[in-house]
Amino acid sequence: MKIAFGSDHVGYELKPTLIKYVQELGYETYDFGTYSKQRTDYPIYGKKVGEVVARGDYDLGIIICGTGVGISLAANKVPGIRAASVSEPYSAALSRRHNNSNILALGSRVIGSEMAKLIVKSWLESQFEGGRHQRRIDELTAEDEHNETKFDRIVKDNSGQYDD
């Protein structure tokens, strides 16, 4: 499995630690930047990682900025991306199991490197459960496609079927 990494200047110091850790877990990695502490804009790297994951060049992505929020917003602008900004392992796992997240966003000003490793491990070890969660992913896909007809059909076809 191939994991794409990206960060702005604030996430730059945490990124090499996580790249090394993910490699130790047996994954192939690639760093899409930034490559220094020089001030830069997080949308550049959220977009880069989002695009390579959406195209299928990489299986998953991990992106880092100060809070994880800004860079996740940038990645989520790319159709097909479901980036989750989390700060603990439980939400990371559920973002994969229930939301089929394909990018993990972390905040280097929010968590330390050891917590980041726990979050990454939990996220990478989790798998999408499908089932009752699939219709929501289908709705998100219709949103990505700006297809209101498809979205409305999915909602209508599943009305009254909520068991959770």
C-alpha cells in the first residue's frame, strides 16, 4: 500500500517522524512537500495529496498543518476525497470504518509525535465497514459530482431504512 504525505511549514517537523514510522509499519511512502520550514500555504499540499489519492496513484494520504483543519479543508475540495482531521485514535479509526476516509489530517500544534503515531496506526489498521455506511458515501459521491438527481434518488431509495 502506498501512502502520500504532505504538510505546510508548521507540519514540516512532524512529517519525517511519521514517514519513518509508516515505513516501519511496512508501507511505501512519498513526500509531496513542503521540504523546509519556510512559510508556505497549506492548500498547496492538501491539494497535491488529494489529487494523487483521488487519481488512485496512492492508496491513502496523511497531511499535516498546525491544527489539521486547514489542510483537510483543502484536500476535501478535491472530488473523491474524504479527509478527516482528528486528534485521537478512536475518531481516526471511525473515520475509516464509517466514513471511508482516504486522507488523515493531523495538527502538529495539537498533538505530539507519540500521539500522532497512535492515531496513524489506528487509522491504517481500520477498514471501511460498508453496509449501512455505504449509502452515506454514495451521497457524498453524488455531492462531489454535483449530481442532485443522484443524491435525491439515494436519499429517497433509503428513506425509512435507518436502523442506527
